[in-house]
Amino acid sequence: MGKKIGVIGSGIVGQVLANGFIKYGYDVMLGTNNKSKHEELKSKTGGKCRIGSFEGTAKFGEIVVLAVKGTAAESALKSSGRPNLKGKTVIDATNPIADAPPVNGVIQFFTSFNESLMERLQKLAPEAHFVKSFSCIGNAFMVNPDFNGVQPTMFICGNNDRAKQEVHVILDQFGWDIEDLGKVEAARAIEPLCILWCIPGMIHNRWTHALKLLRK
């Protein structure tokens, strides 16, 4: 059995990632603060996933995944109990998407280019080891993306090398080419890749693509 993974957030992203971890032999708990969703979530994870509160999930996970709406990320982090995340790798799959509608296919962010959501989260829980990941791709391609034999690139960043290595192992299992862009400030560049990824979908209803870094 692999490490214990706590996935905070029970929407489609959380469900997809939870099922991905289950596929690769991890012991998974999916966190929701809506008790009425427990049976539904058990069904959507094939009965192979524990269901708990945000706080219980944060305590359970040796590695924790934050997979909530960006507007709810700071609140979810507080609800999880920041001491429960001390010293743990926290995979940050969030994007700072504002509630305002897109403009000509360009989604709006509530952060600036000089501050990422991940930086806010890292400041809020300074003893956790945040790693940005899964933020520049749609949920349909988060686990074992199939692009005719070409591995798309997942861009990651974070301040702790051990935490990034843990995420590297997971991404390798999930079938990704990995590009480590350094420290937490790099999230200022990674998070807006979500805007880029969404534009073809918003304008042309094309959602079956991914980003690839070409190297020479």
C-alpha cells in the first residue's frame, strides 16, 4: 500500500485525483465539509476511498492535495487545521479564478501577476510544504493523459525539494513529463497557464489539449 493521501475538495477535480491515487495503490481519503455528499462520493470512488471532513482528511494524509475552487482555498486551508499540515507535502491544484465572467474567452483572476494564490497559501500555512501541480490541465487529462504517445508537461514549483520529489514520483506514475520551475514565486507564471489552457475551450469549445515544453 502506498502513502496515505488526503484530498481536500470533493468536486470533479478532487474525485478524479482521488481515483487516480486509488488506481496506483495509495490509501485515500476524500474530504468534504458537506456530510450529505458522503454516500455519493463513496459511489464515485468505487467504495475504495474513505470520506471525511477537511480537518479529518488533513490529519489522515501523509501527503495532502488541495483541490477546491480558488475562491475557497484559503477558507478550506483554515478549516483543515493548519497544524495538521505541518511538515507535510501539500499539492496545490488550485487556480485564483474570479467569480467574474470571462472576457472574450479569457478567464479573470483575483490575484495579480506579482502575487500567486499559492504564495498566499504558503504564507497562511508556513510550516506546510506546498507544491503547485495539476493546475494547467483539465480534469479529464490529470491522470495518464493520452496524446498519441506524447507526454504533456506538468509545471511544478515549491520551496521544499523533498516535497517536490514526492510530487515528481506521483506525476511520473500519472504519466507526465515534469518541469520544475523552482521556488514558490514561479506559481505567478504557472497559475496563468490555466488562462491559456482555457482559451481554446472558451472560444472554440476545444477542451482536449495540453501544454508541452519542448527541449533541445
